[in-house]
Amino acid sequence: MTGPHLTPIVRFAPAKLNLTLAIVGRRSDGFHDLHSVFVPLTLADRLSLAPIGTDGLADTLYVTGFDTGPPEDNLVPRAISAARGAVGAGPGRPATPPLAARLEKVIPVAAGLGGGSSDAAAALDGALEAWGADLDSERRLQVGASIGSDVPFFMGDGPALVEGRGERLTRLTGVHGHPGILLVTPNVAVRTPDVYAVFDGATAGGDGSVRMSSAHLAQELGNGLSATDLVARAGVLASANDLLPAALLVEPGLVPFRRALTRVLGRPIGLSGSGPTLWTLYPSLGEARSAAALVEAAIVDRTIPPLGAGPPSIIATTIHTGHEERTT
């Protein structure tokens, strides 16, 4: 225990991409068992935390960039509160003064990219450092899982096979190289509970071919896969998401939007998580940036039809390996 920091603690909170998402079954607690390959991206929010005084004051949160909605819906204060509860109070325990949090939000919100969960993991880790406190790895994962299903993934580094409701992680060697990834997030609300409800009502379970694709990719990434080989699998991966049909039913406008995006780019288009973010793979970040310019032009001339209350978010990024600069 080192005592509270006097200077701000800074954390980068990366987005994630589901390269596969298989629904294995439904649990008794209402959640679903998953078999999904997650990769972290260089696209990342920036969170800073600093003690603001003594007990009696409340934690504060200031957000810039994308609107995260009401403060009570933001996972950063919830994560700080959970960290404080895990540390506890009393003799021999570190002080947990209130924290001022500043979140620079560049990951699209409610987009299937895990931004809120990543912010929560960053807040949990940053709060502990700000207080000079610590928790063992098992306890950290427990606290993270209590905040949200995807939070444990963001408490480690690199790609992972995610199972259960998100609490069972197998870290994977990952990708050798830097494939480009183009993310296109239409400005529409696709609520995850709605997508799962449609999935449960329309199917008897996940597609066996999706489960096989997910298992195969996890095995390949466990051994290490080249960027070239990953891009070559884009056609299979773009359809390896059991929630894709349900998301298209929840937001029918995604159907013509995705078709037009496919025509403009000439590449397979996948869905991350429950959406609405659509993605495609490129051999390099430069090629993904060139593709982003094509999509921006197609949005302007309406080759890609409008969808939602405004233009989509169009972002070129790559898989984060721990060496490249974060995109903020």
C-alpha cells in the first residue's frame, strides 16, 4: 500500500472487435453462454482519475466526445464504487478518497465495440492505483465481472477466447502483423437485450457452423496467425456471428446499408457483437484508411443509403498488440 496518488492516473481503454460470436446456450440466470474470439483495437478512450479531497465528497465524471447518456448509466462511476467496496475500510486499509474522472470518449457508444466495459476496466484499475491499493488477480476479475460481462476481457492484454457469459477467458497468441480494420457504425440504437430477445424467439439455438468457425479461429490464434492469413479468412468470419440475423431484424435498415457497403468496398462485411457496428478487414491500416475515404464519399452521394439520425461513424484502426500507438 503506497497511499493515494497526488497526480492524475491515466488509462487507455481500447475498443474490442468480435471476430466470431457463437451462442452456445442459454443459462439459468438469463444470460447466454458464448464462444467468441475478441481482439483489442488501437481505437481507445482516454480516462484520467485524480483524488479530489477527503471523505464526504462524491466522485465526479466529466465526459467529452461521444455522448454516453445519463451519468447513472455510465460504468465508470459504477466501477469506482465497486473498487472502493472491494478495498473496504478500516484499520490497515488504504484511504479511498473521492475521485474526479475525465473520460475522452472516442469509441462509438452502444455499438458492439465494448467501449463502456473497457472504460469500466480502466476505471477499476486506475482507481486502485490512485488510492495506492491492490487486489489479487482473482478478486479483480470477480469485481470486473460484477460490473459487466465484457469487463474481464479488458483486464488483460491481447486477443482472447471468451466463454461463459464473459467471465471465462483463454488468452491467445494473436495476430502477427497489423491488419487494417474498418469500422462503420450507423447512427441507430440497437439494444443488446432486444437482439438477444429476437434471437431467442426466432431460433432454437446457435448455428453449428458458427461454433465451428469460432473454435477453428481460436485454435489458429492460439498458435499465432499472420495478418495475411487472417484477412484471407474474412469471408468466413463475416458470417460467424449468431446475432447477425437477429440484429438485422431489430434494425431492418441495416440490411440495405450493409448491402450497399459491400458493393462499395467489394469485401465481406461482419457485425461486431450485437451491433450496429459493421466491420471489414484489410492487409494494412493504410488500406483501411483509403476504404474509409470511399465510404465517406459514398455516404455523401447516397450510394450508401442514409440510416439513423445522422451520418455513421467511420473509423480505420488495427488490432492492438501492445506496441503501436493508441488511436484517440
